Amino acid sequence: MTQTIVQRLAEFAASVRAKGLPSELRDDAARRVLDVLGNSLAATSERPAAAVGALVREWGGSGRATAIGSGDRLPEPSAALVNGTLAHSLDFDDTHLPSVLHPSASVVPAALAVAEARGCSGAQLLDAIGVGVEITVRLGMAGYDSELGNSVFFERGLHATAICGALGAAVACAMLSEVDEDGIADALGIASSMGAGLLEANRTGGTVKRVHCGWAAHAAVTAAGMARHGITGPPTVLEGRFGLLQAFCGDQTDVDAITRGLGDEWELPGIFFKPYPCNHFTHAGIDAARRLRERGVAVEEIESLELGAPTAVLRTIGEPREDKIRPRSGYHAAFSGPYTVAAGFLGGGGLGVFHDDFTDAAAASPERLALAAKVTCVPDTRCDEIFPHQFPAVLRARLRDGRTLEERVDANRGGAANPLSAEELALKFRLNATRVVSAEAAERITELTYGLAGLTDLGELTRLLRA
């Protein structure tokens, strides 16, 4: 009989578990782990993390998995919930294009919890993460409509990161749980009933979106555990009449994208790292603002600013205008085109714009709000042609002396066309991590993470992460 997609993915995962990833893919997976760990450590003081931490302590239970940034050892699903929430809380996690989802923030926390609890090696962890991330973005690509030029998940208000992340992470957890190939397929099928997430918080606020990757990681650990204990999933859960893709995307799906070139062509190395802790749609506008500043444009010279962006992203970063020019919080500001342009002119920490630009106090700064109010967001034809393979922008500044200056950014920093250097990635981790741990601990975490392929035990790394 012809294999279903779930069965094909399970076969792929079992094969990688048996053979191991090529060294260059393990290296890339290690970079993903380091990025997630840094983002998570930096987020430990955020309110959603504190709330989720309080909740899982109320749940109780004996613990075998680390909650990052605290002394807690928790049951694996609870640790995954906390750590996935941390990983996505600052919107600093990696992004795959054109599926427009953040794969590592669900997969790494789930896999780390299971690997620690079950005594897995670093190589096993990296192999599971590599496969989990790959499956996550391939599922996202199944919901990408090339004629529409956008994700159908996104068009319908669905958070593909959380939905697809639950499935990819479940495969990673099943690989680490030592279930057989059928068990991996069952874990994926079970998780298909668990993934969820809505994007309305991007537009009008609310902190629930920060929990989406935590809940996906929690679902993944739970699904893999259920499969290990004998719960089964439908083999046609992806392509079936009442399966996930039909339910979420209807007929606008590219089912073949999930398995096309599977095992030979990898999406993993092309996933973008973020230089700025804010919605990825805003990054090119920040870069354009920084370039204008480098050209000598002073804030007091600016009469008005026009931010041109892909039409599809304006709902996230430009609407409703009254909310975007006066964000209600630092987190809300991270989804504002006008505010992030102002931060590009007025900020300067980290890699150009950093966490201090997204505090509640910074978002209420009269100087920043005055500049944000000068920004008008408009659709741009060239940006529409490039999106969503990049998140481009053009920024035009009309100055008081009558001049108009323009900066256009077609390729985002952090991707293959405009990569962050090894030094920049290390700087990002160090600046994130040292908000919680010492410089010495941050250096040792870096060494251990980059050396995961040779670690037989994760104990020292997880002890350092408990801060």
C-alpha cells in the first residue's frame, strides 16, 4: 500500500535516528539550540514566564527536566511549557521563510525536556531537533499558497508556529523516547489534534501569544508520551478529508511540499536568525532607519516618514494605526512598524535594537511616540514581489529642508543573503544570557552547546541553565 504522509515522515525520522544527521546539520541544530537558550534566559523576568512558572508549580509533580533560569526541576510536559513560553516571549526566535513560522521555539524546549529526563546524549538531542525543525517548516510550507504569496494559516488568523510546531516537536520527542517507527507516526497523529494558536494578539494585544510555543512543546511531550503508552493516531491525519490541512487551510494546500526532497533537500540551514527582539516583519524597517541615521539624518530634521512594506504584513505592523503609533506596552510595540522605525533611529543596544527598546517605559517614551506618529505605513509594489521570501521594506524620510531621502532593504539580516556572522550570533547569545547568568557561565554554556554532538550527558549544561 502507498505510504501516508505521516508514515513517510515517521520513516524519515527513524532513519535519521539510526544513522545520525550529517555533521554540518548537527552544527546548525546546535546553533538553533544556543539561540533558543539565550532567548529563553533573557525572558525569565517577563510576566508570562512568571505566570506559567507559577501555574506549573501549582500543578506539582516529581521533576526530571529543567525549567530554564530557575532552580525548578519539573515533569517533562511542565518544563516544556515553561521553556517554550520563554523561547517565544521576546519574539527573538528564528524564522523560516516563506512559511512565516518560528520552528525552534517549540521543538528545542520539548526535545530538551525529554532528552534530559530520559538521559539522552547530545548527538541524539541534535538529531531529534534537526528532524523536528525540518518537519515543522515543511508542514508550514504545505499551507503556503504561491499564488496568494502568503501563508494560508496566516491569512486565516492561525499561528502556524504553534500548530506545526506541536507536530514537529512531537516527532522529536518520539525519537528521543525510543518508540518504534509506528510510535513516531502515532505521536505525530496525536499531536495533530493538539496544535492551536490565533494571531489576534499581534494586532490588538494580549500576552497569550507568548505561550503558544510553550503549549506546542507541552502538547508534543504529551503526544509522544501517549504514543509510548499505546495511544494511536490516524495515519491520514495530514492529507485526509477531515485531517489537519483540510481543517486549517481547506483546498489551498501543497501537500507534496511536506515530503518533496525529504532527506535530500534540507530547509534547516536556511532558517533566519533574528538580530532584533521584535516581530520579523519590522526588521527591514529598523535597518532602513539605522541606515538613514548613519547617513546623518537627525530626528529633529524629520518632517514625516513613509514606511513601505508588503501589503500582507500591514495588518500586523500597521493596523490599526492608532494602536501602532501609541503601543500599549513594550510587547505590543514589538509588532508596530511606526514604533520600531522610531527605535531604529533612537535605539542602539545589542545588534542595533535590543531589549531595552521594548520595555513598557520605552514604549511610552514621548520622544519615541512623537517620532512614531510621523510614520505612515503603505503598501509597496516591489516589497510585494519579494515577500514572503524576504520581509523587505522601504523607508522615505521627508526632511524640514524639503529633501526626501530613501533607504530600501530587500534582504533581511540573519538569512543566507545577509547572514549574521559567528561573532554576531555569539554576541546575541552573550547579551541575552548575561541578563541572568555570569559571563563565565554564558561562555561555558556556549562551549557545551557547540559541543553537544560529543556530549554523552546533558547534566552540566542543564545545571548551568537552572541559573
